[in-house]
Amino acid sequence: MELKITVDRSKCSGHARCAMKGPDVYELDDEGFCISDGKIVTDESLRTQVIHGMKACPERAISVIEA
Amino acid sequence: MVGGVIQTQDRPVPDHVEPTYVVDWDYLKDPRLQIDPHGLYAKWTAEAPHEVVWTTANGGHWMILSNEAIVEALQTPELFSSKHTGIPPRPGAAKLIPEELDPPEHTKYRSQLNKRLGPKMIKYFDGRARAMANELIDRVQAAGKCDLMQALTIPLPCSLFLDMVGLPSERTEEFVQWKDELFQGSNNEIRIGAQQRINAYLEEAIALKRKDGGADDLLGYLVNEGRIDDEPITQADLMAYAFLFFIAGLDTVTATMTNCFHYIATHPGAQDKLLENRSFLIDFPEEILRRYSVVNSVRTATRDFEWRGVQIKAEDQFVAGTAFANVDGKEFPDPLTVDFERENNRHIGFGAGPHRCAGSHLARTELVAVMQEVLPRLPNLRLQPGTDLKYYAGGLIGLTELPVEWDV
Ligand code: HEM
Ligand code: SF4
């Protein structure tokens, strides 16, 4: 599998919720903004983290496509 | 028109508002708010004839009543300005920085804070919060009962605040008193007196920072290294910043922490469940932040525009409440039920858009640390018999006391 993460940086306001629900997937900068835009996840065991992190984002800034 | 007469206040419904969009709901003074504010928000949200309605209460203003629309408003400062934080606006009051600024001005002031309040800078506060929580519980543990607000949830955020601005936390008690006088003082004189004492204290703190030159804590950083338009931050702006931390970071934490303990004290089994499983302990405050949100923010239209079926006029005001957004059943099924394992909990308890709470990482750290330290020390936590709890509810929503007991 291959999941591609897109983060709309204009919407991301640094809640850090994505990284709470997907600590091994989503990375934050020092101010708490998500820097995982464009990341491709191939490890099947991380799928739930990818999805839960996306769905926890209050700004609806994250989208994920099956690449 | 839903439930009531159209003109309950002196100001008639303006011409640009369609009659079918008019309600008379009062989110500041409805007496039911004292008993169950979130239940009332959920009821209004479910019963609203449209997702945006005009209420005749409080001089007339819009209420946004769906999660999606509230998030959109908070994310669109070009149309929904933060210039007033009250309904109706408080004329002549000094600007709260960065709360009452709009981008691009807001961005400059806000980025200064993010540098010192990001998730990685917060480690230090975790240790401090744990130590303070234990000290406070030491004082009451043997008694087997207390008002947990007076004993813990009020003083702790105050001590941590003093720590954050680099002042000795020995003065917490004095500080708590000023805070109460400021927010609840029975007359203007008391409130202004409290504000002056707080300002004098903050001024002292800023002067100390200038002298020692340190930039380790947040205030030290702003004083000695902060830059706005490549210039050091002015004294007036520093005072405005410090005053806002005071307003934004005390009662919000107190209210949320109290809500966490209130839930535990009224739900047998919750305490054990939280102590057994650390991942619950992280999700628990998030679900409490959703179900019992403590902030209803206000926005003001920057110009005339059409939005979601209504005509908006410049200077119209909106309640864009996080406490409304978070009990919208379309977004959160069964919204009034606390579910530690709720999936897709994209709550906006800390707001959304550019004004998203600057202290959210600090607040989360504080909440989890305190739960973890305190819950094992107050076994079988429950309300004292005969307790009738009451809320104050408006822009900020919280309990007024939390009398509890535990096994000793
Ligand atoms: C559980 C505790 C807290 C809650 C629920 C909370 C909630 C909020 C909310 C909803 C907003 C957005 C208001 C709006 O959009 O109009 C906000 C803004 C803010 N909060 Fe918090 N807050 C909490 C704790 C703190 C703490 C501990 C600090 C301390 C530094 C803090 C500092 C701020 C600041 C500076 C702003 C303004 C940000 C801006 O305008 O860009 N908050 N808070
Ligand atoms: S949860 Fe959303 S807004 Fe928050 S850091 Fe992640 S992407 Fe950004």
C-alpha cells in the first residue's frame, strides 16, 4: 500500500492533534505546525495512524490519497 | 420566528434579516445556562431553523449553529474580524494582543508567541505542574474533602502563570485574589483597582526581565529577544501581551481542569479506567474539552457580504462559539455523551484558524500532568452529598465550585 499525505499549510494552525493520534506518521515543527505535507507512507501497520491523525485535524487541513 | 416575540430588546430586527431566521435565544442570560449550558447549546444547535440565525437578545446579533460554519468563520478573518471580543463591543477598551488583532497585524504578534509555546518548549511545564499539583494536594489530602477549585484548579494555573512570566509563585494567593476581583468584582472600583495592581505587578515583572536580560521563559523572551517589524517590542505591547496571558490562560485552564474532575467525580469507574490506561489519559481531556467547551468567541463582519443564505452587513456581530461547534450532532454523533474512545474527535475546544489558542500545548500538558498526579491520591473521588452545582456561562463557561470527598 501507499498513502500520500497532503497538508494544506494555509489551513494548518498548529493544533498538533494529527501528531497526537499519529505520532509515528505526523511530524511537527518547533511551533507545532505539521510538516508532513507530501509524505508517503508505505508501512501497512501505520495505516490507522495516518487515518486517525487526518480525522482528528480540527482545521480539516489534511487529506490522504491511496497512491 | 422561533419561540417568542420578535422585539424583546430596544433594537428592532434590521431590514437585512429575513423573519424566518429570527430567534430570541440569549446565550448570555438564559437562566438555564446555570444548570446545563452545554445541553442548551446542543438543543439550540439541533433546533435551529438555519445554521446561521439572528437573535434579538443582547441588542441583536447572529448565532452560528453548525460546526462546519463556525470553523469556516474562524478560518476566515478577512470577513470575520476579531476586533471586538464582546457583544456588544466594549467601547474604548485597550486592544488585547494578539486576540483582538486581525492578520496581517495579528501574524507578527502571534509568531512571537509560537516560538516559546510550541509543543517542544513545554517539557519544563510538565515537571512544574506535577510538583505544584502534589504540593497543593498535600495540604488537603488528609481531610478527605475540599472544594477542589479553591484547593487545586484555581491556584495551580495561577502558579504556573507566575512561573511562565518568571515571578515567584509564593505570591499565588495574592494573585488569585486580584484575579477574582478583576473578573467578579462587585463594582467598577474594585475591578479597576485589581487591574491596576495586576498591571503594576506585570510592569515589575517586565522591568526584572529587562535587568537580568534572560530569555528562557516566555516573558523574558518577549522582553529581550522579541521583535515586531525588526524592532524590540514596545513597553505598551509587552503589557498588552502579559495582560492577555493573564486573561486567556487562567480561567480557561481552571474551568477545563474542574470539568475533568467533575466528570470523574460523577462517573464511578472513570477514575480507575483512566489510571489503568495511559492512552485514555491523553484522550480524556480532549473529549472533556469537546463536551464541556469553555469558550464562546465573538466575531464582527468586516463588510457587507452574503454567507450561507443570509445577507450580512458590516459591523454585524456573531457568536462563533467553540462550545456550540463541539456539541453539533451532525459532526459528533450523540454529542452530549463523553466517549473516551470517540473516533474523529476534531473538536475545536482551543478554537480554529489563526487565533487557535496559543497556549493549547501548555494547557494540554498541564491537564494530563495534573490528572496523572492527583487521581491516585484521591481514591474514590465523588461529589459531597447534597451538592448542587452551578455554572457561569457567557464568553467563558465554567463551574463555580466543586465540593468533593474521597477515601482516606
Ligand atoms: C484548557 C485551557 C484553554 C482553553 C480551552 C483555551 C481556549 C482558547 C480559545 C478557544 C482561543 C481562541 C479564541 C478566539 O478565537 O477568539 C484561545 C486563544 C488564546 N489562548 Fe487559550 N485556552 C486555554 C489555555 C490557554 C493558556 C494556558 C494560555 C497561556 C499562554 C492561553 C493563551 C491564549 C492566547 C494568547 C490566545 C490568543 C491567540 C490569538 O489571538 O492568536 N490559552 N484560547
Ligand atoms: S492537526 Fe491539523 S492543524 Fe493541527 S498541526 Fe496537524 S495538520 Fe496542522
